[in-house]
Amino acid sequence: MTSAEKLKNLLELEIIPDLEVAIDELFAAIDKAKSASKEQKDDLEEMREMRTECFSIVEELGRDELEEEEIEELLAELVDSKTDHDA
């Protein structure tokens, strides 16, 4: 499996679904409280931006627009952040 395939799978099978679950959970918490704190609004905006960026990377991979070095860097960064988050 190439690094591009690994990155695409990581994004599509783990990162994006995790972000969508977190966004849904935050929306539920906001709905239950009937309002959103400044921190919740900021978190929601950050997660939405991350999700958009992930979709953008997947699209760029599909169009073969990323250099191998960039793919390797993104893959390493995402694996590190996922490992840190899961720990």
C-alpha cells in the first residue's frame, strides 16, 4: 500500500468519521444546554475547519496533486496526532 493510499484510508476511515462524531456530540451538548459557550463555538469551528481540510486532502490525493514528500509529512503528522489523542 502506498503512502497516498495509507493517508487516504486514515482520513476516510478514521479521522473524518472521528471528527463527525465529535461535531455531532458537541451539537448535542449545545442543544441540551440550549446555548453554546464561547469555547464550544470555537471548538466547533475548529473541528469543522479540520474536517474541511481533510476532505480537501482526500480530493487532492484523488487528483494526484500532492508530492510524495508532502504525503509522507501529512501521514506522519496525522498518525502522531491520532496517537496523542488516543493516549
